[in-house]
Amino acid sequence: MLFLFGAVRHAAHGYAQPPDEPAKNQSANLAKAEPSVTQHKIVINGATISYTATAGALIVRNEKDLPYASMGYFAYTKNNVPDSGQRPVTFAYNGGPGSASIWLHMGALGPRRIVTVNAAATPPPPYKIVGNEFSILDKTDLVMIDPVGTGFSRAIGEAKDKDFWSVDADIESVSRFIRQYITENGRWNSPKYLLGESYGTTRSAGVVDFLQTNAGMAFNGVILVSMATDLDWILNNEEDRSRYHLFPLFLPSYAAAAWYHKALPEPPAELGPFLDEARAFAIGEYAHALALGNNLPEADRKAVIAKLHRFTGLSTEYLDRADLRVNILQFIKELFRDRREMIGILDARFLGVSLNPLGELAEFDSMDLSAGPPFVAAFQDYLHRDLNATRPERAYIAQADAWKTWDFRHKIDGIEWPQQMANTGVDLARAMGYNPNLRLLVLQGIFDLATPFLATEYMVSHLDLRPDLRSHIEIKYYDAGHMMYLHEPSLKKFKTDIASFIDQTNRFGEK
């Protein structure tokens, strides 16, 4: 539903993608589609807020000014605002690539949310859908975007959905949608924010630079949830053990997972100091040992294995056979192999059944399977009952099968050859240089194995920013995983952190 480990995750869920056919015969119908506009109220912080919900689609035009995509969105705007042109507006989306925006929509940001079981599988329906007292509607209007191929969004004209399934085409189409929405709704003078999760952070880093460079649109802030801007560091290739430099970034997250499940040989009383130790060992002694390769002295090798055992709970025999290198899917499978259980990828607090006791790698993500069906069912019900926004001519696609054909290359202005694996942190750093008032808020789950917290810290520290701009980035941590908002205490903190960020970066205050 979100990002990473495409082969495992596509095997896990079954949110089918229909055949990708040229959409030219449907262009007229899509262009005439009327938005569904409904009126609602929500109570946030004890105050009742009246708002307008719009489930619509924009016919987005390409660089030749030709319609090439019908992009669906869900907008929530506060009523009775004296000057909506100065009220903040936040554009939000999930990642994948190939994910619709339902996870952030129904989990954290929108006016309705689904209640799931914390760190365990949610039972089958009926599910509990409640008013979201932690919605950000008291601070900002909200536009949830479904990229092309997801939700109700699709290519039109001569284009196909797959034409949008690349880093650069995705950045451009979402940027064009935002510019068009801002223009059609008179929001050029509004404080503007981007909020993306997982691959959505890859997208946001490119979008903020694209709009600033090509559309003259400055943003007040970018909120990165489960950061993944440098995909070379995040996409841990389980078949390429030569990429030794990746393994230290995952070690502290292994330590957090093993601590949570009481799998450590010497469990510490407190997690925080233990993770500080794990960080120091990972980027110090462990990274040095891996860099030495076969030149690592045997005594030093045994010492490193002993420390890996202490931090991960994995046996010294397994660590020895693995030659100090254990990727994420191996760790998930091995930690509780004897119990035939696997911990989650997106949230290591979850446990699932290990289907193949002899397998080397995790077959699926137990967190994905636990949360996916409730969210899909809840959103479909919400579309029908609350928004009156079902579309008989188009099924709502929660997850497109985009991973297998996604082009991860990324072209950087001024550089002849594209990056073979996108690092949109380069775009983000340039955007912060062009707009020195731009602020970043990074939200990170401690038990996230898909985008581990040390990898996030690494990406932030390697943006190569001027010293005075480095203070414009703040990282907030949560006692949960990739979708930290599934944990209600973390959801409350999630809202508080975002609200504070908007207050700090909106010089006009709440409107």
C-alpha cells in the first residue's frame, strides 16, 4: 500500500489494476464528470468546524497544453472563512509508487478515519469509522491527490497510465495538477504545504522544486512522512550483498524491533540509550568492519558478530554464515523462525505467520495484510455513504501494479546523464537554496523497517545545505512504524507536530 519491497508487497495485496488501455475514447466523459460536493461538520479540539468536501477530477494539460490526464482528488475546505485566499492549503498523497491516497486520507488527515487494532491484525468487517478529531482541517484546507493510475485518476487522450509511471513524469503530472488547482480555486496567495508519505516524499522533493522553478510557486513547508528521497539507500537489494554500505543504516531499526519483541540477549531497561549505542556502533565499528571486507582480522570479526548478536537477537551462528550482512527481509524471517512467525516490514511491532519455515526471505508484510483490507473497505464505504462519489464507469484503484514497470531514473537540471536510481534530495536542497524561507518537517517511526530512522537521518544530513539552512529541518520521532498514525498516541502527536509546524511557518496565523 505504501512503498518498498515490491515483489513481496505485490504478492501480499490484491488491489487489482485494470488493463492499461489508451483512454482516448473516454476523454469526453471524463472531461464532463461533475464533482460531488457535500457539506459536513467535524469537532476538533472541542470546536465544531463546518466544511465542504469536494470529490472531483481535474483535466490536467501537458507541456503542449493538451489534456493528458484526468486526476481525481478529494478537497476539504473550511466554511465561513473571511479570506480563503490567505488560508493554508495542504496537498497530500501516499507513495507506492502506485498507491492511492487513502492511507493518509482515512488514517490521519481527513475528517473521517478508520479505527484499527494497534500492532495486530484488525478483525474482518464491520469496521469502525469515526469522526477524526486529529484531522488537520482546523489548521489548513486539505487536498488529497490520487496520482495517475490510482483512485479514479487515469490517462486520457493518446496517453496511457504507464506513461506516468516514472519518477519524472509523476513529479510533473502532480505539479501540473497542483498549479491548476491553485489557479482554478484562487489560492495563489494561500500558504502552501506538501505532505507526502514514503515514495510520496520522493515525489514531494521533486514537486517543490519543479513548481518553484517552472511555475513561480513558493511553498511555506514540506512535510516528509517516512522519508525516502534517496532511493539508492532505501531500496535494499536483497540479491546484491556487495552493497555493504547499506547494512549499517538498518541495524538500529533491527535493534528497536528486537527490543520491542523482547528478543535481545541482554535487554536494556530503556530503548533510547540502547538505540544511541546502536547508532554509534552502526556508523562506526560495524561500517568499518564491512568496508574492510576480507581484510577484517578474525578476532575483530568475532567481536563484531558478538555485538551484532547483542543488538539484533540473531544467533552468532546465523550472523557468521551471513558474513555480517543481514538484509531486512532476512531479519524479518529469521528473528522468530523457530516460532514460525514474522515481524512486519512497515511496522515491526506486527507479527504474522511464516508460511515457509525453510525460506530465506519474508513472503509478505504482516502489517500490510493487517491494515490493507480495513482501509480499502472503509474508504469504499466512505465514498458511497459520506461523499456520494462512487463512479460506475471507473473502479477506485487503491494500489496500481506500477512497481514492476516504474522507471526510477531521474533527470537533474544541468547534468547530462540521469540518475539511475533517483535521489530527489538534490531537488529538495536546491529548492531550499532558492527559497531560504522553506521549512521541512520530517516524521519518522522508530519501528519502521521500510524506511529506517538511521537512513532518514543520513538523508537529512547529506542534503549538502548551507549551515544556516540546516536548522530549517526538524525530525520528529514516533513509537510506531511507517504509518505511525495507526498508533493512536502517535496519531495525536502527529497532529500536534503538523499543527505546530503550520503555525510556525504561516506568518498570518489561522484564518
